[in-house]
Amino acid sequence: MKIYTVTEINERPAIKITGKWLKEKGFDIGDKFEVVFENNMLVLIKITKEEADEIKTICKQLS
């Protein structure tokens, strides 16, 4: 895997993850997930649409 940039102008890091293994691990097209950084690892946690909406609401309240 490799870290890419979004654009040459922005130079923001981006990660693109693809592969049949995602489906084998329970991730389908359109699924929502949360990313957690813990102990120098990125962890993807599959969440429901309701959980994603709740996270958005909390983030809006905090900003």
C-alpha cells in the first residue's frame, strides 16, 4: 500500500483501499466506517448509517 496526495496543489495525504478482501471482511459498497488512530495504527470500524449520522451531529455541535 502507498500514501498518495489528493492533488499536486493541496498535497494532502490520501489512502485508497481496494480489493475483494474488503468484501470478504464485511465491507460493502456504500458502507459507512469510522477511522480510529491508536498505537500508531489506523483502524477501520464499520458503523451503521444511524451511527454515522450521530457522529456528524456531535461533530457539528463541537465546531
